[in-house]
Amino acid sequence: MSEYQYYEFLALDRPLTDQQQAEVRALSTRAHITATSFTNEYHWGDFRGDPSRLVERYYDAHLHLANWGTHRIMLRLPKTVLDLKQAERYCVGEQVSAWTSGGHLVLDFTSEAEEESWEDDVERSLSAIVGIRAELAAGDLRPLYLAWLSAYGAWERDEDAFDYEEEDVLEPPVPPGLGSLSAPQRALADFLRLDDDLFAAAAEASPPAQPVQHDQQALAAWIGALPAKRKDALLLRVIEEDGVKVRREMLREFGGVSTGQEVETGRTVAELLDAAATRRHVREQQEAARHADEQARREQERRQARELRLNRLAQDLDAAWDVVEASIGTKKPREYDLAVEVLRDLSALAIRDEHTGAFTQRLAHLRERHQGKPSLIKRLNDAGLTAE
């Protein structure tokens, strides 16, 4: 397979100015660039820009794909909605990292694997995933946990992914609601190749998410108590920037965005991977048992269907032999196949009802009469209908 790379950037909170678009255009003349997006494909060569730098300066979301196995997602959020120290609890080497730049926090999630095939529509993943940015801003830490878990899940694909001392690394706080992921979170897990068995084992420790309930009176009282200068600044930001971002910040400050408490489990990476391996073994055994039961059921149905067919043949053997002769008489290969199929059933019926001598004699006469038809004789031989 030839080299292939895909780059996509999105500006969500504020569109790029003409000057900023010109600055980005200088990095790639072939890219499709608008005030809110940048996309480009490379079948040779590479992107001249630094994705981290572009996210720090211009964009709120970035996706990079390469057919040698790279899956990368970057997100930029205001520092006011997600604390760096909180994000760093879920960082894992180069696979999951976080840093601040100006007034923003940048998250970088990467998954590496040797790709055997290219998934259809994988380039559209960013639009499905980008919703986790709003979830993180609202205090939902499930995306961070999924990224952490997927990073260590790579150990099952590559035994050299980490040093063995990493086995004793403790799991970060487990957020509530892993048993009911949102669509963007599910898309993130798939994009980062999070193993289903590992996720299921980890999710056992996650309590259900609690629906967010806003006390309208308390919220109104809190807003009323804000200093007038602060309110003016917030209103100005609503007009000049994204009002949704201001809303998230205010709700977070008010305390109305929590979906439940994270759980400190004390589980190690090794324990999680072992639990996933156990779950996988049990699941594979159950699937094998179901497959065996299904095979047995189908075989029973085939035997019953053939028994019914043989019973019908037994009611009028001469009519069955007439079908054989008529099919052969057409001299058509497809009809030869029908004749052979009926003869196989007649052979099975002869064995069942213990009249193989009569069948063998009649088959020998048939072969003798049609020995000048090599295509038919070959079919009879291949089916074991040799009259011996």
C-alpha cells in the first residue's frame, strides 16, 4: 500500500481571520482552507506545519491519520473549564499528554498500531468525536479516562509498548457513567482502538452517572450576587465570542455540571489487563459453545431435511430414476448436476433400506449407456457413484 496521510483541523469557538487563514495557507498550498476548517491528504511527502503549534494558535480540534497506523486527536479548551493538574492524572507518556498555551489547555491523544487494512470513512471521525470537547468542558472526565485506558491497552497489541514497571501504575480516578457512553465518547474509544474486553473490565468499577439537575432559584440567586462589572464582562464575551463557552464556564463555577463522583479503585494496569484477558477468555469460550450449538442445530436440520427427502424418494423409486434419465437426456451440465444429486440421495436411500445391490446394478447400467458423456461420467466419479 502506498503512503497516505490525512490532516484535519477545526476552529469551533472563533473563526480564523483572513490574516490567520493566509498564515495557515503558507504551510500548505493544496489544503482546503476555510475560516473554520483545514483539510488535506498526502499520498507522498508530509505536512510542513507543526500540528501542536497550529492547535495552540488557531484551531480547537485536530485529527491526523496515517496508513502505517497513526490515529491522533488533539483538542483545545479554555483553561477555565479544565484544570491541567486534573488532566495530567490521565496522561500516559506520548500517548496521552496535556499542556497549557496562553489561555488554553491542549489535550493530545495518540494510538499507534500496524494497520492491516484501511477502514472506510475513518477520515470522518473528527466530526463524530469533537463533541467530547463540550463534555470535558462540562466536567465529564470519561473521555480522559478512555484515552488513558486505550493507551495501556496498546500493551496487548505490542509487548514492547511499555516497560514492565508500568504494570504497577495505579489507575486514575474512574469517572461515573462508563456503562453508558455518549456517542462522541464511543467514537473516541473506537478511534483510539480501545479493546472492548478491557473497557468492560474497567467499567465494572464505574458508578452510574447522575443526571445534572439545576436548582433554578439557587442559580438565579447566584447570578444576582455576581458583581456588576463581572456580569458586564460576561455579556461582552457572549457577544464577541461563543456564548456556549461562557455558559459552560458559568455552570462549572456555579457547581451545576457534576455527573457524580470519581472512584479511586487502587487497581493497577496489570490487574486491569489480567481482568480483560479473563473476560476475553470466558467470552471466547461462550462464543465457541454457541457456535458449536448452532453447528449441531444446523446439522440436525440437514439430517432431518435429508431424511424427509429420502422418505419421499422411497415412495416412488421409478419416478426418481425417471428424473435422473430426463436430466441426463438434456445434455446440459446444470441438469447433470441435478441428476447426480438425485443419484446421491438414491444411494443413501439404498444403504438405509438395505437394497444396495439393486441400486448398484441400476447405476452400472446407467453408466454403461452414457459412457460417451465424459462430463457426466466425471461428475459421477467425483460424487463417488462408481457402481463398484
